Amino acid sequence: MPNPDLPGALAAAVPVAAFLDRLAAALAPHGFHRDSSLVALSTCRDELAQPLAGRISDRWGPVFALGGLGGLPPAGGTMWAACLGHVPDTQRGRLLAIGLTHIGLGADGSAGTYHRPWMTDAAPTCAALSTVVGSWEEPVPQGCPEDREVHDLRAALHDVGPRPEHMVEATVAAAEAVRRRMVAGISGQAPWDRMDVAVVAGVQVHTPEGVGTGDRIVATAAGLLDARGLHAVEL
């Protein structure tokens, strides 16, 4: 049921436990279980995003960390080759790739900032994504810029569409960029002969209820990935 306290596209977000329950129920018929699967998790470097890894590992076992600023995983095959090399190899293994951007909510329900208890004032959340949206018209440097992660995030967002109007729209667009990056990276390794793959993208919402304890998640895309593409699975 939509949550009227969450803005727009985030209204369908559910508590982390409910999200993990739905994920397990949707993937179990396809052979995704703790003993058959490796979870690759891509979240932002922000400390607010980190408690989720523990919640996921409690359900699925140790997590392979992918993330970068804004939740966008790095490009390139070496990381994915290492990740896929750790998938359980008893019979046919499963890789569950989860990529989440994140956004904070203020006490008044406004989106795009979060008041961390150890700070005096609320701060932009996601700060990296806020920086990208604020500098949208700046050219993306070529080669190997010093601040490559934020430039990579900007380029990935540019590929998704025009400048977002607000932070909710920007965060959902970033989730799409994360989905595309994960699908491209895994597909480039063509692991279909030895494993099944599921990809889930979405948004982690930090509510004023508490750091970690108040988090909610909305899935923006979920499916089984093979050589033909991503086939939707409903969570």
C-alpha cells in the first residue's frame, strides 16, 4: 500500500525487512537461496547507506561490495570478473545484484536532506547526487579526471535523460543509471553457462525515524538477466 508520507515515486517504499521478504519470496522459485547465491551490493559510500549491508548479509550471507558515489558501481570488467568468481559453484550458482541510490527526508517531509544526530544541521543526501544536479551543465572531463567518481556519476545520469527537476526525480534517474551499469557489467562477462543472475535496482529512503532503523526501500526495477536481456520479476 502506498505511504502518503513519502513523496511521489517514493510512496511505494517499504521497510527494509519487508523489502527483503518480498525479494526472497520472488526469487525462491528461481533457485535463489542463501546457500546457492552471492549478493553483490552497490550502495553509496555515505555512512547512512552502510547498515543495509548487515541486514542483507543476515539473510543471504557475506556481501560482495560494488558501490561508489551515488551508488553507481565502477565500470570495467575486472570487478565483475572477481565478483562472478565468488558465486557458489556447487551445481548452478546464483548472483543477486542489488543497486540502490539513496535519499534523505527531513522532519517536514521534504526530500533531499537528512539530519544526522551527530551534526548540528541537516545535510544534502545524497550529497554526491546533489552536487551533480547542481553542476549539470559543466562538461564532463575526458580521460582520468582527479574527481572521476562524480564525473562518472554525471555522465551516467546524462545518459539517462535531461536534468532532473528535483532530488526525488534525480534519485530515481540515478537508480536507472545504476541498473544499466549493473546489467552492462554482468552481461559483458556472459556468465550464463554457469549461473543464473537477478538484478534489482531501487532507492533507499532515510526517514527521520532513525539512522538505519527508519530506512525504507522502493524497487524501481527487478528481473532475471540472461543473454536476451532483463526479464521483469514483481516484488
